[in-house]
Amino acid sequence: MNKLIKPEKGDYYLSEEGYKVFTKQYHLKRGYCCESGCRHCPYGYNSKTNSQ
């Protein structure tokens, strides 16, 4: 299920700390939730309850 998606313009931005933060646009292109608690997860994953 791991599709490699080459990030394009608008797929991520750099946080103040210098980390890549993937956008909702990128997650939707990828097509599934990785259950990592991503900041812009469009799939509704909650890392505190470990559920969608």
C-alpha cells in the first residue's frame, strides 16, 4: 500500500524548526492514512485515541 508520491509544489512546507510538514493536498494524493498523527491529516486519524 506504500505508494511513492513525488512531492510537488504545495505538497509540503517547512516548519519553524525546519521539518517538512505535508499538506492535506499531499495526503489526499497519497490516498491513505499512515496513522502517524500528521498535522493536516484529511482522514480524521486521532493519535491520542489511535483511531479514525
